[in-house]
Amino acid sequence: MTWFALALGAAILQAGQIAFVKGQARHIPPLILVFWTQVVGMVAWSLGIWLAGGRIDIPRDMWGWILLAAGCAGVYSYLLTRASARGDISIVGPVLALAPVFSIVPDWWLTGSLPHGLGWLGVGLAVVGTAGLSATPDRRLDLRGLFTRADALDALGSAFFLGVLAAVDRHNVLRMDVPSYLVGAYASLAVPLLVVALARTPGKLATSLRAPQLWRVLVHAAVVLSGTGCQVFALGMAPAAYVASIRRTSAVFSVMLGGALFKEQGLAGRLGAAILTVLGAVCLVLGR
């Protein structure tokens, strides 16, 4: 059951990433956090390849797909970081769990696969669970109120791009070496982010190199990359559907951390909604 422990670790780390941004890094621009995560990821995976005696091998015809994945990853990470910094993580985590719903169409386009009966049940459960997040104190649903929240809108956008990224990732890892793919993706995103940071926020980029902020951007990068590493190794031991299902439990951990660390309101209702959303995501992933 090593794969289960790794997948669960990835889920806990994702929830920890969201909580860390809100608690320790909310004053750091999302662009800066995402940039340093790409840099550390590129260096770490390149070093790992070198220590293992391998080499970076990226087929020429894969660069377009790598750039597409990097673009999706950049938008997903930026929106998730911004949502975590300015909102309730007990809302952000469950909404992010909708990502498998958004992967249906791109996955069908790239691989020709669609959900089966259990999968469509999962779509319904995920939608019902998300709707439950909008419950008011008098138990009415207020979807308009939920999606006028900046954190919920950012998390929804993040879920969309994460869903597309999952489909593109699946396409790419079947066609090239995974470590080389990750190095290419991290590098493809780090370079344009550096250009944007130098053009728009050079002072904030310089500040991130100083002691008060440097440890925060490095810890954030370490948490994100550790979660990615746990997921990659788990995928080498168990079917992707099983790993993805366990990873979605990060929504439940996000709600629990939101209540424990930040005293966010409506914990019971949000926890129930998160569990429904996670069950929906599990059914959808297993029903493919």
C-alpha cells in the first residue's frame, strides 16, 4: 500500500500548500511564488536526472504539447495561489476538487475516452457537493452568492485549468520520459514568468531574494514539489485512477485546516459538501 501512502501524502501536501499561502505568504505576489516554484522544480528534477546517470531527452515534436501544459500549469497555479491568499481555504479546496469534471472534454479529445455509468454519477455528486458550499445559515442554496466570491471564482478557474492540464499531462507522459517532461515544463514556464516579473514587479522579485521572504518562497516550492513527487512515484505503483482519487481528498483536508488554523465559519456544512465533491471526483475518475 505504498502507493496509497504516497497519494495521501500528495493530498495532504496540496492542502498544506493552500494553508501555507494563506497563513505565511499571502503578502507575496502569486506571480513571484509561482516563478520560484518553477525554478526550484527545474533545478531539482535536473539534478535528480544527473544523479541517476540519465540525461534530459525531449523529442522535438513534443515541445508544443509541453508549452501547452506549462501554460495551463501557470494559470492554474496563479489562480490557486491568489485564491488561497485572499479567501477561505475551506471554499478553495472543495471547488478545486471539480478539476476531473473539466478534464472530460479535453481527455475525450486527446485520448478518445469518456466516463462510463459510475463516472457520470460522479459528475452529479461533484456538482451537488459544490452547490452545497453555497448553503446559507437557513439551509438555502445561494449559487450566485458563492460565485460572486473572488476566492470561489479563482478556485473555479484554477479547477478548469487543472482539469485541462490533467488531460494534457496524460497525453504527454505516454509519449516521453516523465523527468525530462517535468524539466521541460518547469523551464518553459519559468522563463516567461521571469520576463513578466522583471517587467512588472522587479522590486517584488528582488525582495523575494531577501531573508524574510526567501524562506517562504522556498518552503512553498518545497511543499508543491514534494506533492508532485509523491504523485509521480505513486503513479509508478498503481493505476492513475486510484492515485487521482486519493489526491482529491485534499479538499477535505483543506476544510479541516481552514477551521483549525483560521477559524473559518460553516465548517460542518463545508465539510459535508467537500466529502460529496470528493466522492463525485472519485466516481468520475474510476468510471473512465
